[in-house]
Amino acid sequence: MTVLGGKVCIVTGATRGIGKGIALQLAEKGAKVYITGRTLDPPKGSDVVGSLRETAREIEARGGTCIPVQCDHSKDADIEQLFERVKRENDDQLDILVNNAYSAVNTIMQGVTLGKKFWEQGPGVWDEVNNVGLRNHYICSVYAARLMVPRKRGLIINISSGGGLKYLFNAAYGIGKEACDRMAADCGLELRKHNVAFISLWPGPVATETIVSMLQEGVQSSADGKQLERAKKSLKMFENSETTEFAGQCIAGLATDSEVMKMSGKIVLTADLARKYGLTDAPGHAPQDMTQLKFMFGYIGYNKLAAVTPGFLRIPKWLLALGGNKFY
């Protein structure tokens, strides 16, 4: 399938997880994909899962074109060199930038910040969560826009989450995600007259290798019945949720949508794009729609009510937005 033939893309943080899944899908659909990560290969004897070379090998096995680039997204010089290389090797062409790089998954999920108030954490937590996960996104977007604006076309995607609407994990996380959403809104406003789209994409729960592994450990280590049930519920939700490649299908849909500018500056859910473009995930997996009443009832534990609630009943987006209303 070559629906993205001739397109040049950058996917940051593509050694594993959502970034890897997005890179696999974009390359499989014909794009030339530059992927970034801090190391080409993990050190020998390391327990690190995934690498740039491994992602590149999987892409090439599917017949795609991939260029792995070692890049530490906490270093401005590395970011600048990445975009200079893409510019040089492609005659100033860049069609898609996916801002996905994120360095704080372990910090958040392994209890370094979980359950602690912001004043109980060291100030370094802010940088751990929002240096690569926010500041870097802005810098990458600056360099991408410099290539896209003269050509009057392009698509920039921030991978964000519902943590930008309501409190999730910790204060630094939510602040960063809401800032990613606002980045899409404000940068998208300035890019609109240049026909460059900027979208904040919200996947639902995603069955990444790291998350599933951590939840499995949580089930095994649960100390009491209630804790065990919560852990099992979370694990089941993620095991059946969207795969790491589904967001890539959604981005490919956006990249080929002649009306994508209507979505520029907005938050877009993968579940909505699944319906819009008729997308299906791998067998046994499906995007979970946070606006769906059926999903919400199941999430808060009303399983019997969820079972009899029609799947087409959804909360309007304007009502969902009220959940994050900051005005008195």
C-alpha cells in the first residue's frame, strides 16, 4: 500500500510503544520515515526493550523505507542536526512530524511520582516529564514549520492524552499534556493561512509493552483483594485496548484527508478517526472511546449498566470539555 508514497516523515521516540507503531504504519503505507531515539542499540546485557535498529529492521521487513537517527531530544543541538539532515537529504521537504518522544513513563508508572503531591517531589520531576515531552515538541515544531510553510503544506501531530483535560498521574503530567493541546491550538492558528495543519491526537488506553508489563507485575504483587481487583481490571482494559500501531493508521488517514485543515488546532480522538475513516485495529483490540457512555460506565465499575448501554450513546464534546472548565 503506497497511499503515502513520496511523503517524508519524522517520528520522534520510535524505539518502542506508540512511536514505533506509528513509524511502522507510516512506512508500510509508503512514506520515507526518519525515526529517532537516544541509542541505536541498547548496551549489551541491558534490560532495555526495543531499539532504533530493531524498529528499522521491522519496517524494512515490511518493505518500508526507514532512516534511524540517534537523537537525544533533551539536547537542542541534536534536534537541530536532525532537521538539518532531513532538509539536506530531501531537498527541504518534510510532510509529517509526529511529536511522540517522551522520557517519563518509568518515572510516572514505577512510583517515583505516583501518589505524591507536587511539593513532595523534587523539582527535577518537572524536567523529567516536560523537557522531552513538551519543550522538545515545541522546538521540533519550529524546525518542521520552517520546512513546511514555504511549501504551503504539512501536518504536525502532538501525541497527547486526556490528562490535558482532567487530573491524571500527577500535576506535571497534566500541565504538560494540556500545554501540548494548547500548542496545537495556538501554533495551528498561526499556521492556518499557510495550509499547515497542527493537531493534538488523543489515543485511548494503548497496550504498549511497558504499560502491559508493569500492570502484569502489579497483578502479581497486589497485597489485598481490592488492590488485586483494580490491578486485574486495569490490565484487562489495556490488553484489549488499541494497539501501538492504531495511532499510525489514524495519522495516515489525516495525512491523506483533503479536509484535514478543518481539524487543525483541535484535539482529535483516535476513536473518532476510526469511525471517520472506517479503521479497524488488530483482532481482539479496539480503540476505547472516552465519550462513549458504555465505556465510561465500565471504567467506573458499573459493569451491568455498561453491558446494556448501546454503544452509539456518547457524551457531546462540548459537555466533555466542561469537565476541564477552569472558570469559577
